[in-house]
Amino acid sequence: MIKDPRTGMTLIVKTITRLTVGLILLFGIYIILHGHISPGGGFAGGVIVALSFVHMMLAFGKDIAASKISTNLASNLESIGALMFLAVALLGFLGGTFFLNVLAKGTPFTLFSSGTIIFSNISIGIKVGVGLFAIFLALVILEKSKQEDNS
Amino acid sequence: MELYILLIFMIVAAVAAIEVKDLLSSVIAVGAVGFALCLAFLILKAPDLAITQLVVEILCLIILIRATIKRDLPLAIEGRWVFNTISTLVFMAVFLLFAYFTLKELPPFGEPIMAVVKKYLAEGVARTGAVNIVTAVILDFRAYDTLGEATILFTSVIGIMAVLRRPGRKQIK
């Protein structure tokens, strides 16, 4: 299915995509997880994760990308991300107020060092990544169904 | 100095994006404005914003090109040019008037009001454990704003899925 020349772009683009798409996804996850240490954060990392899926879709065509993550799964994951962020917010009530950083702070400059901030970053990353990819998927599917209606 | 070159370039590119006839060229000019804004953020020492602006700009360009490259929207600028010109001039006059009164009250460029920020800079690492002070502000001190922002994104995704959903099911005869 991947080597089918009828869908997607040329063989050169497909080969380069196969080599780079995993690295882009990994870089997005790195940006999300290190949001409290280096520049970046949940939003930027989530967009990079979405871009890796968009990259795959542009190179291989709609069907391959949709088989990796469908629109329904994307919608569900986005809701899960939003609810997880709200859960992190409600976790603050353990200490008394909304969004209080109740977990242990740890030592600065290490990965697990900022209490609830890393969980907020992960939830925002999930939400933004699958949300933006769902938008792109919806736009492409709409384009295709319109062409089918016209023909 | 580099900042002013970038700002002038952004204005020129924005005017080009409006004035050019071809839709694809217009989209590319909008992309030039976005990437110049990314460089401006880097010059102003805001790497968080620069990264976000860069990746969002790439995604927007892909969506815009993918969505607009096959459509040839007709450009309707004929007729009513007297009314259009007068309304544009009036709007520009009103905008410049209010911008003058507003910008007069702002602190000078590069010297922000440090009333609240001082506390964040002094106590940020100790109270949140996050070294990146931007993340510490948006996800700890001002996390309630971020919740509202996340809600906006959630609502927009729901709205887009509702508008762009597949055409209704076929009727059972």
C-alpha cells in the first residue's frame, strides 16, 4: 500500500518522508516533555506532532494517514486532552485552590522538576496535536467528497 | 535596526498579499509576513513565541495552499469605487486617531511596566520548579487564562468538525 505509485507523491518524497517522519514526531514529543526546561511547550510541540501526521498524509495520501489515526479517534483524543487539562486544574483543590501546583517541585533543570506543569504540557500537547490534525483531515475529506459529488 | 527592516518588510508583504491578483501568490505573501514575524520574535529575544509562530505558520500555509490552490475565486473590485475609497479613508482616519490616543499612554518601547513581573522573575523558579519562566507563568501563575485558551481551541475544532462534516446520510426510500 505504501509503495503504490497511484496514491500520494513520487517515490523520492515517499522515501524521504519514511526517514524523517519519525524524527519529526519524536522532536514534537521532546518539545512537549521539555516545555518547562527549554523554549517550547505544549502548544508548539503539539503543532509539531500534528505536522508529522500532515507530512505523512501529504506524501502517502489520505488513506495511509487515516489508517494511522482516524477522525473519530482524533476527536476522542482531543476530548481526553481537554479533560486531562481540567483534571490537572481540579487537582489543585487538594491544596485548596484552582490550579495550585500541589505536586513535589523537585530540583530545577531536571525532567521531573515542576509538579503539575509537565502534566499540563502533555495534555495540551495531545489536545493541540490531534485537534489540528483533525481539522486538516476534515478539510481533505470534505474536498474529496465534494469532488465525488461533482463527478 | 534589524527590527525596523523586518517591520517594513512585513508591511510591504502584507500590502502585496492584498494587492496581488493571483491567489497562490497572495497566500505566499501572507506566509512571508508570518516568517518575518517569527524572525522579529527572535530578535526581541522571545524564543517560545518564535517556535510557536514558526510551526503554526507552516501548518497554516499547508492548509491554505491545500484549501485554496484549486479554487479560483473571482475578484470583485469593480464599481462603487467612490464609496469604497471614502469608507477606506474614513476608517483609516478613525483608526489613526484612536491609535494615537492609545499609543500615547503606553510605556516606551523596551521599558515595560515591571509591577507584577518582578515578583514572577524573583520567585518563579522557587515556587514552580520550572526553569522556563514563560511556561511557569502560562501554566502555573496564569493557568486559568490557559484553560480559557484551550477551551477556545476545543470550541473551534468542534465548530470546524460540525461545519465540515460529511454531507448527510442518504435517505432510505
